[in-house]
Amino acid sequence: MATGIRDRVVILGMGCSRFGERWDADAERLMVEAFGEARADAGIDASEIDGAWFSTSQEETSVGKSSVPMATALRLGYIPVSRVENQCASGTEAFRAAVYAVASGACDIALALGSEKLKDTGYGGLPQRTRGRVNDLYWANVSTPGLFAQLAAAYRAKHRVPAADLKRAMAHISVKSHDNGALNPKAHLRRRITMDAVLEAPIVAEPLGLYDCCGVSDGAAAAIVTTPEIARARGRRDLVSVKALQLSVSNGLEAQHQSWDGSYFMTTRHAARRAYAEAGIANPREQLSLIEVHDCFSITELVTLEDLGISPEGGAVADVLDGFYDADGTVPCQIDGGLKCFGHPIGASGLRMLYELYLQMTERAGERQMAREPRFGLTHNLGGAPHANVCSITILGRQAG
Amino acid sequence: MPSAVDVGIAACGAYVPRLRLSRAEVASAQAWVNPGLRPLARAERSVCGWDEDAITMAVEAARATLADRDRATIGRAYLGSTTAPYADRLNGGVVSGALGLREDAAAFDVGGSMRAGTSALLAAFDAAAAREDDVLCVAADRRRAAAATQQELVIGHAAAALVVGRGPGIARLLGHASLTVDFVDHFRAADREFDYQWEERWVRDEGYLKLVPRLVGDLLAQTGVAARDIARFCLPSPIRRVDQQVARAIGIAAERVSDPLSDGCGDSGAAHPLLMLVHALESARAGDKILVVGFGQGGDAILLEATGAPTGGAAAGVTRWLDRRASCSYPRYLALDGLVKLDRGIRAEADKGSALTAAYRHRDFLLSLTGGRCDACGTHQIPRGDICVDPDCHAVGALAPHSFAESAGRVATWSADRLTFTPDPPAYYGTVDFAEGGRLLMDFADVDEGAVDVGTPMRMVFRIKDRDPVRGFARYFWKAAPVAAEEA
């Protein structure tokens, strides 16, 4: 087995734009916001960046193809810049590429920046677009909430959970995230909500109601990474390092083979197993201090908690309702408000999650700062649909020594 | 003239969409403008779902007809309709493809009048007499009517199908006759949405009551059969009781006049004479002589004699479809038929253009739901990729074609989606697991609230997947529909 990425690369600086319906801003202005904060935090000049990766997913409604839009927006110095896209894992993919570039020695300092401008469509939800010339001929008439709602039907059937119980656990997830998001000045949705409001909200895709769905917003986030040696040479202490970077991608099994029951994410289970091995985590329920998971929908968060091995199979409903994942619980989940309150500018989300772990680990999370000192934090992205998807998992922690 | 070779109907089937429109609801809603609708305000008529048309209904009727038959025995196919969706694209070719008929079987679109169904059947008999293999004849119509017209209440949507071949089968052909006279009781110009109708009393007196007796008289003289020997008289009756009046003029007793299927269906245009024939065959006894007439610019008359051979039971009839129903309110009908323009939101603007190259490459998948079965490990899968999906196999190039169109399925996952654009929300879809293995995330059709859950048995149905309003193209694919309770 490969030796893995653990402790070879550290974060030098991070930035995050204000997320929301940024009627005032193009994608480029969001990039400048995130980059400016990251560069100031890293204490570097833009000319010190050796390579950059730019993530955006829905370029049709945003900046168009290629990396030129970011190189232009940030006036980068004719360095290598690449655009990466891997659905909702896009932001984490930019981070993965920058981290690997530093680990390989190709770059001393590398930039990962994700941005997405979703609110130029004229309607709520993700932009409607072609799924490809062949797919358009036969794919079901899906929306993203409808695809993720499929999980709920299969989960209820498998674990014999009454629909009302599952709905309550899902509602708790959203209420908890809104409680957290209310404390976050960069979040899009900053209003607390009640269980009743969630349970009585109009249905978007059975059984997902309005508050079971994350917001849709504009935003950008950035990370600047380097080696531990360079970071220390620049006087940095208490380094936050990358412990694991894993990705797992469906190969058609879930979509075509009956061995998958539709109630969980196969990719997340593969990626989690490898990530824990890479990071040296034996017991995630005990060792993880906080997690940021891909809560595009409340049901996604719920089943992911099991796929990550934190709740036992069929046990997430009880853990959620017990407050295990609340901000003051054992393993806070979405302590920043999550996709639920930040919305999901696709290319930025993975980096936005890492930004929160980084703030918590450097004790700069303000009102949201965890009481206990975080040791390991995990981010998780899930792009696509339950039956065909991309899952990325990143684990950050304190650099040894 | 009786055919030189004995030919007959080998099998029959029908299809009536499940949606029903209450005539009383329409008459009541439109009483302000047309109080004359009140006498027609009885029972319900059938209505296509947004994703049904003459092609999809024809496929369903043909599937009921072909049932377990070897489809390779069909050497020719006729489709009779005045509402075939394409003016230039072989509509019957879509039907043949969906049925998986042989590619060397000719297909003919027959249209142009209300007698298109009977004319298709005449052609099928003639073809069968000259061939070794069987001939499929299908008729289907999804006629439209302007709101608040009598036609809105009289019309229904349906399809009927017959397999015709050598030998007497379930009903032997005794003879047929035709009359071609340019009698224009109504017409629909090629570029018009709706029919233009002349006065009913003239149509009845100068049309039905003069032309049909003349036509039938020729046929009875030809075949040496007396009017009193007709056991079933199948004449669509778009004018109330005109069937009875014609029967009296011919000398056929009132009780021998077949049910015009007004209750639950309505006049299905070119399909209706054949639909009434299929209905008559459901209960026909050996020796019953059945007279079928299609009226339109003259007409066709066909005389058959039931042999008493089993017809295929309930599956092959009309009644099972009439018994299966779901209400469609008048406002919903108006929207589904495009008679009222609803605001559909920006999501509805998404381009539904189809790549004809890709559609052609995947035609067996799109038309006959053909996936594959791995020659190496036996795993069924759809779509058919180049590498087997089974994690322990991954054989390359080993998938043999396998159609799932007639496979039994069960729901593995589902949702009812109110965000995605569909003409008839919510959009139901989910993963369907097939009995032989394999699965597909697909659209559902014909779902009532609460009718699907994990484990619900489903059957495949051929439907319109998307309409492309920019280019006037409809793309077809298969959907999963709940198996009716009595079939489960």
C-alpha cells in the first residue's frame, strides 16, 4: 500500500467569501474575496504561488470552461493553473491536487480555490441542464432532491423505520444546522427554525420538505498549502496538516446490480475505510472531534453518519435524536451550519468545509469555537446521486511535532 | 368476395388509457357557453396521460394481443390512425421497434379518415392471404377537440390490435366490402388542430342512413348472409343512437347492436370499429357472425364468423381496460391536452433536443428496452455496456442482447418529485429491480398517490419521455407502471 499523504502537507492559509444570494457579485469577485483572505492568512505574496487549481462545476451558468477565469480574476503570474470538476467533490478535488503537488515536490506553495455562481438562473434549486446526449434520451426526469429522496424510501424499508420517525430525525438534522448557522456571519441562512416548521414545510420530493434541502447560493473558498518545513521556516506554529485525502467513484454497480439496496452510499464506505487507514484512525466514533458532511439533504447527512462508521447501521436516527451530532454533542456535525445554511455553491463547498475545520483547529471560530480542542476533523462530499456518485473524504489534524 | 385462402383473426387485444374525464363535470363547467352539452353528460370518457399518443397506445394494444406469441412470426404490420404523431416518420416503425418485430417486416401507416382502422384490417387480411406468416393490424387514435364542443364529450382515446393469419383462428373472415364516396361529414385539414363539423341531422340522414345500408347490402349479397343472421353489429355511433337507426334500416335487431363503448371510453376514431370488434370477440360464441363497419367517406364493412376458439381470455379483451380507471379533473385534462396554457416556470424551458445519431445507435435500448445478459456470468444488466457490471466478472464484450420490456419489476427506491418539470406533477420515478436481475432508475407512469412503495410490482410501459416543443419531436422510452392489483 502507498504510504499516503499523512502529515506531508500543511495549510498555510485559508479564506472564504460570504456565502449567499450574491446579487452584487460575479464569480470573479467571490474568488477575489476568498483569495484575499487566504493570502493574508498565509502571509504570502501572490507571486509565491507555484501552481493553482480552480474548481467549478456548473460553468454554464458561471464563468465558462477552463482555468482562465480564475487566473484572470486573481491576476496570477502565468503559472500552471488547472480547472477541476468532479461534481460536488470539485472543491475537495482542487484541494487534493494542490496538496499532491506540494507532496510531490512540484510546488512549494500551491493554491486551491473553488467558486460557484448559481444564482443567475431565475429560479430556485440547481440549474436545469443537459445530462449528456445519450443520458438525455433515457434518464428519468430527475431533480437532485428527487434522487436523494430515494434513500429515504430504501432506508425505511431496510431498517423498518416508520416514516414519521425518520422524518423527525431528518428534521432534527436541519434544526441543528440552522442553530449552528445562526452563529456564522459567513452563512447564507442565519435564522433558527423549529421542528414544526420543518415537519410542516411543503414537500419538494417525497419525503423531503423545503427544510430538508440545503440552500442554493453563491460563494468561494480557498486554501494555500505548503510543506511543514516551509511553514515552520516562515514562523508558523500549531500547524494543521492533511491526514487523509480519499476519493471513491461509482462504477455502475449501484445503478445496475441488485447487490446494493439503495439505502446507503457505497462510495462513502470505501472512501471512509481508506481515509481512516491513511490517517491512522481506528475508531472514528471515539477519535473524530468534528465532521462536516455533505448535507445536501437531511437524509444524505443521516445515512452518511452510518457510512462513515460513526453511527452503527440503522443507528443514526437514535444518535441524531439524542443530540450526538449537535454542536454540544460528542461529534459535532456541521458546526458551521453546513450546506444547509451556507447553501451549496458546488465548486466551493469542499473548501468551505475545510475552512471551518481549520478555524476550529486554530481556535478562530468565534462564537462557534468548540469547547474541547479538536484533534481530528473530517470533511465529506458526495456528488451525483445515491446510485451513481463521487465521494471525497478529507481528514485534517494537528501536525505532529 | 370471400378470399381464395381461408384467413381469420388469430389473436386480439386492446388498450384504453386509465384516465377518465367525467362528462357531467365538463357539461356543468361549460353550461354557461354551451347548455346543449347537457344531454351528453353521462358517464366518463377515456383520456390519454400527457405521455400517451397513438403510438404508445398502439404498442400497448399490440402487446396485449401478442402476449406470449413468438413475435418473429409477424411478417407485416399496419397502423391505422388519424392522429399518428408524425407526418413524415414511419409511425408504425416506432411501434414495430417497441414490439421488437423483425426488421424485414414491412410497416404501413394507414390514415386519412375514420375508416383508417378498418382499411388497415382489410389490407391485413389481403396480405395474410398472400403470405406464409402473420400480419399485425393496430389502430389507435388520440383525437382532440376544442373545449365546450360535443366532440369533447363524444371522443375517447383507445387502441385495438389484431393478429391476422391463415386459418380461421378465433374468427374467420367471410368477406368484406368497401364504398368510397366523398361524403364530408367532418374534416380536419392537415394543418388544423380540430375537426370542422357539419350538421348532425344531415350526417345521419344522408350519410349513415344511406351509405351504410348500401355498403352492408353489397357485403351481405356477396357473402349470401342474411341481415337477421348477424349476431353482432359493430358500428361506432358518434351521433347518439345512429347505430340503432342504421341497424333498423338494414334489418338487424336492436339487441344485436354492439355496445358503442360510450361509458368509460367514448368514440376512439379510427380505432373504434376494431375496439368494438375486440369487445364483441370477448363474449362471442362459435358461429356468431360479426359485422364491423368503419364509416368515413363511404366505409368498409367486414364480416367475420367466430369459431369458438379461445380468444385469450380477459387479457385479450376491452373490459379489463374499462375496469381500470383513475379520475382526471376537467382542469387537469385541459392542461394535459394543451387546451389551457399553464405557467410552467423557467425549468420547463430546458432544451429537450434529441441527438438522432445517439438515438439510432441506442435504438434497441430505447425502443425495446434491450439491455444485456452476460455470456460469461449470466448477469442481466441495462443499459448494455461493453464490460459486464458484475464485480466478480467484468468480462469484455460478452453481453448478449436481452429485452426487459416484458420483465416483471419491483420498486427498490422511489420518490415523488415536485421540483422537476413534468406536465403532470408530481414526477414519480425510482429504481426498478427486474425479476431476472438487473435494474434501472426510471420514470414511473400511471401512479396514484400512495400506490408505490419499496417492493411494489411494476410492469414496463412504452411512453413519451419528453416532448420537444422547439422542434416538434417526441422522444419515447419505457417507464414502470404499477401492476394492477388483479394482475399482481
